[in-house]
Amino acid sequence: MKKIGITGQNGFIGFHLYQWISTLSKEFKLIEFNREYFDSQIELDQFVSSCDVIAHLAGINRHDDENYIYNKNIELTNKLIDSFIRVDFNGLVIFSSSIQEDKANFFGKAKKKSRLLFYEWANNSDGKFIGLIIPNVYGAFGKPYYNSVISTFCHQIINNEMPVIQNDADLSLIYIDDLIKKIIGFITVKTNETVKVNHSIKIKVSSILMKLNNFNSCYLDKGIIPKFNSDFELNLFNTFRSYINLDKYFPVKYKNNIDNRGNFVEIIKLGLGGQISFSTTKKNITRGNHFHTRKIERFSIIKGEATIKLRKIGSQKISSFNLSGKYPAYVDMPVWYTHNITNTGSSDLYTIFWINEFYNENDPDTYFEKV
């Protein structure tokens, strides 16, 4: 079992790589990393010597002082290489560089210089090195005003701010899950090389903003799950949903149409298909305790009392919602949130579940972890 360390494991790409390996993979063992290790030769050397593979994702993307961006990134690179030499590290280093390499900015210059320094180390040692030149990355949990314009737009739209397009450029994009799968695929590589990671789509900033505004109008304002014409639109929608403050938005009450015959509630309006299921749950029984990486799922309570709980993978914070069939409402499950539902009433709980794709036992996208 290969032992893998991730510098920058709390950053955008690092978080996703860490969660994929820790929750979805049984082939690798993670070696924990703390940013303070860069300030201690002893702790950094212990970390390096414990690893077979190091994914170096730590770095500075933005800062008011461009010289600081360059110097800090090179400093981290040199500290790692010095540690490699001290402990005679002969494992594999995977480095995240950027398509910014050949542009006239200090971030791109630092990435290129770091890649060349790592390459030089590998050629002069028994170590191996893969330098990944990565396009713009988008996906759930990116940091607004830091990781990508998509992160910023999602944050602004959901918080009723007005996004501004400063440059309507064509963006070359790759979805975070697709990038992580590529990184994991390189873990067993034993040659020194530079790999240009292909983008999955090239799209104008204005087109992205138009799609995000449509998601806001359909989903947040009207409760409609929009139709997706491509994998990109589905991935963008799941990215958008990750910026919603669950505690403020859910549960969403249905319009309950009541007359002398009883009541009528519209459960879900769809621009796409999927699967609808119905269940009863006995008193004090809990269902779920799993999460999805791509699926969209809605729990609708139509009779009885229930508590729905969600927790983002890698976090300890639990969002808890009490729902009742007397006041029909729903909660949607974001990607990478483990979730469950418990019957807290005195009689059977009636729940309708909608999910955006048919269940496939060969690719269920369902991973069990207690909330």
C-alpha cells in the first residue's frame, strides 16, 4: 500500500484529492501534512521520509505583492527539495503547475521555475517527478476571489451580489473530479515527465455567468431542477449548489394546496429525468448515512416527523433539519455531504426521494459514512 502525502491538503485541489483517497480508495495510505511543517526541518523531514508519493499542491495563488507570490512559491519548492536531499527521498513527486506558466505574471513564473527545479532534482537523484500543467479548475468548495472566477460568481449570485465581468475571455476548464482522477492515475508512474492536462471545455466567462444566473432563477427562486445539456452543465450546477448556506436555505416549504377534499402538493419540477422512490420508515429508524460525488438528491417529507442531518466530508459541522408532513418541505443533498434521515415521530414516516439518475449497481456513486 503506497503512502501518500499531500502538501496543501486543505486547499481546493488538496481537499478533493485527500477526500478521494481517504474515503473512496483502498489502495493508498495517507500521511497527514500540516502547513507548519515547512517551518520545521525535523517535522518536514519526518513527513517526507514517511511518504512513497508526495503531491505538492501547496502554494500562493494571489497576494497584493506579486513578488511575494513568486518568492513564497519558490521558497516552498526549495524547502521540499532540501528535505529530499537530507533524507535521500527516492519516491515520486507530483507537482501541480498551471497553464499560467508562459504568461507574464509572477504566479506562472513561480510555477514554471518550481517545475524545473523539481525536474532537476529528479534527474540528479533516484527520485521520480511528474509535472502537471493544469488548466483552470472548477468544482465544489473553491474559495471565492481566490481559486476561480466560477467560485466568485457562485458566491456573489447566492449572496445577492452583482457579478462583474472584467474580461470576457475564453476559459479552458477542467472539473475537479476529473483532475483528481488524473492525479491518482499518475501515482504509479515511474518516469520523469511533464504532462499537459487537457481541458474538458473552453467557454466564455459571459456564458458561464449566464448559466449560473439561470441556475439561480430556476433552482433557488423556483425550486426547479434545470435541464442539463452536457456534463459541464451538471458539474457547474453541483459547483453552484456547494455555495448555498444549508442552514439558511433549507428546509424549503412546499405550497400546500388545501380544500375540503384534502391537500395537494407539487413535489418537484424537473428539466430532466431521474428516479423517484417512496419509502416508509419505522419509528426511531435511520436511513442513509452515505454521500454522493455527482448525484442530485431531494428528500420530501409527506407524512410523519423526521430529522434530516448533513455533514460535509472532512468537516465536523452537522446541519440538522426537523420536518413534518403537516408542513410539507424538502431538503436537497449537496455533493460530498453525507446525509441521513431519522423517523422522530410516533408513527410511520412517509418520504419521497428523487435522484437525478437511475440506480446503477455497477456505478452507484453511493459511499457509506456516518453523519
